[in-house]
Amino acid sequence: MNQDNGAYSLIGYQLKRAQAALRSRMDDELRPLGLTTPQYSCLEALSHSPGASNSDLARAVFVTRQTMSALLHSLEARGLVERADRAPGGRAIPTSLTSEGQALLTEAARGSERIEQRMVATLTPSQMEALRSGLAACVEALVE
Amino acid sequence: MNQDNGAYSLIGYQLKRAQAALRSRMDDELRPLGLTTPQYSCLEALSHSPGASNSDLARAVFVTRQTMSALLHSLEARGLVERADRAPGGRAIPTSLTSEGQALLTEAARGSERIEQRMVATLTPSQMEALRSGLAACVEALVE
DNA sequence: GACAGTATGTCAGAATACTGACATGAACCA
DNA sequence: TGGTTCATGTCAGTATTCTGACATACTGTC
């Protein structure tokens, strides 16, 4: 109870608020394509890192390995990704996009970019950079 | 595929990354008290808005009414909050903190403030304000 | 080679959160 | 009064995500 205005002045609250709004808009945009935001993020990560393992993708999407494993099985059943039959070395099983997955990702990326641009529409380039670097500093301070 | 550096330059990605890191640290801090982050947020909202309804709290914590309803029943079963037997007018049933809930919240708030301060430790006041206003502008642009 | 430490994938179980649907009560307008 | 619209609380069902645990495979060091 430091202030009377509740938690609105806390960076953490604004962070959650912004993330919730973004997630909601992303879900709205992706729903017609049959994708959730984590599923889209997974396809996006696979596009940038072909052959990534389950654990790699979990870290990229900020979910646990178990969650990503279930998500990958779902995407595999829909023919959007492919996983190797066996690990080529170690235990990590590489995953890659199918052509169907690539096509769907391309379409979904358009909606995602639309949301991103809408989100930052009222910010100047220097304000955008300040926001980006501020968020990065927060992450830096939070990871031990 | 606008850049080679993946999604790291997107504000949306940084936003998710920062929120994930914050959520993780909050959960770590609150776990010894037997609280999750949404449960803590609910107690905090109740502290600032005594007598808030289930729907009020759902909006404050950014979950659905159904999720908040389950969360409230859990907190009520633990004796941390109280709900009126009947709606005093309309359908909204006011909820309030019990003394036990208030005590637990006070303790949890210390941990929460610790995390908040750690998160922004390396930011100057002007950088903090730039971050806050940047996030607010993003929210403003995303809510229709 | 033997060992500890680390990373990975997976299983099991529980908790969480969502969408869809319905009934109830209030506010508003014709 | 009658009607529509909106907000609220709740039920049911599904989907998501987590923690905990275990076996497996690499990477060091000795």
C-alpha cells in the first residue's frame, strides 16, 4: 500500500496488462487459421531454427518441455511438422516444418505482423527502442 | 522473414520474454506461501477494491469469470476471502479479504515488491517512465 | 574404463484456464 | 407493461500447462 492508485503504476502490472492484450489479439487473429499463439510461436521458431529439438523449442516459446512435447505431437498429427524417427546423435530429435506447415506459417505471419504494427503504431522509433531496451533490461535483471 | 536475427527485435517477443521471466520469479517467491501469481493478484486486487465482484476481479487479474470463480472458491476454502451469502442488489456477490487473507497478502506483497524492484534495478527513473508509458501506449493501441 | 554432472524425451497426475451455454437480475426504451 | 440489451454467476466439457519423476545419452574429469 505505497500508493492509492493501486497497482497501476507498477511496471509488472503494466507488463501483464500489455501481454494479456497482445495475447488476446494474437489469438483472435490466429483462430481462423486453427492456431493458438504458442502453436504459432513454435512454427515461427522452427522457421528460424530448422531442426530444433523439443527442448530448444520449449525454451524459445517459454513453456516446459512437457508442454512443447504435447504441442509438437498435435502439430505433427496435423501434418504441419515432421520429427525424425530416431535421434541422429544424443537424445535430441530434430523437428522441421512440412510444406503445409510453412504455408500456414506464412499466412499466420501476416496476421502476426499486423498485430505487432498495430501495437506500436503510436510510438516513435526512439520510443520503440526505449521500450525494447527497457524490456531487455528487465529480463536481464530477472534471470539469475 | 524480415530479418536474420529471428524474432528478437519484435516488441511482442520481448514482451512475452519479460512477462515469462517475471511470472517465473513471482511464482518462485510466492510458492513458499502456497500462493500462485494469479491468486496473489486476486488478493492484491481485493485489497485495493474491497467488496469487488467475481467479474470485477476477473478483469483485474486478466482471466475469465469462470477461472476467477474457481480461484475464489479455492481461496474461500482456505479462509483467505469471504463472499456474501446473497447478492445485495443485482447478481454481483461482493468478496472481501479475511484477516488471514490480509495477513498472508501483507507477507506476499513483500516478496512481490522485492521482485519488482529487482526487475527495474538497472533502470533510471526516466527509463522507467519511458517503459511504463510505452507499455501503456501498446495497451491503448491493442484494446479495440 | 568409471564416475558425476548435465541435457533430453517421456510418463503420470494435478492444477489451471479456456470456450460454450444457460438462467438470473438490472437498465433502458418503446 | 412488455421487450430488448447487457452484465453476472454458474455448470459442463475440453484444452492447456504445470510439477514431479524416471530412463537415456552426452560431456567432462579422474
